[in-house]
Amino acid sequence: MRPVIFLLLLIVSLPVFSQIVFEKDLTWEQASKKAKAENKLVFIHLEGNKCQQCNEVASQGFNSGVLREKFAVNFISLRANVETEAGKNLQINSR
């Protein structure tokens, strides 16, 4: 019985490991430095509270294993809500 439960838990948790890895709490300056050091581009996903469906669709798209691999190789990825202080700073500094 235990192997069946373990296998079931493993299968259920696989989508968690296939998401794009977004850097947490990086400022624009920190992300730029890291991208330059690693010879990558910066990908910024800005989302808002006005379109929850949009945020859900984006989250589903970011769950792709193929995208995770491509993004890990080519980008420093940031995700922020435009209504937070971090999101506002990213909007201003990324222009």
C-alpha cells in the first residue's frame, strides 16, 4: 500500500517541479547584474488584480516543462503584481 501512495504523491507533485523558476525579491538592478553575469536576458511578467483569468492562464502556461527548460537557459525571470511596490518599481525601471 505504501508504494502506491508514494507513487500517487510523486505523480501529483510533478507539475510543481516543471514550472518556470521566478527569482524572488530581485530588484531591476540586481536582475540586470545577474543577467549580465550569466549572459542571459531578463524576462518580466507583470500581472494585476483586475484580470484574475489572465493571471490563471499565464500560470498555466508557465507550468510547461519545455518552457521551464528554455527559460532556465536563456532568462532571469521575474514576476510581480503591478499593484505592489516591487511591481511598480519594475514597471518604471524596465522602460
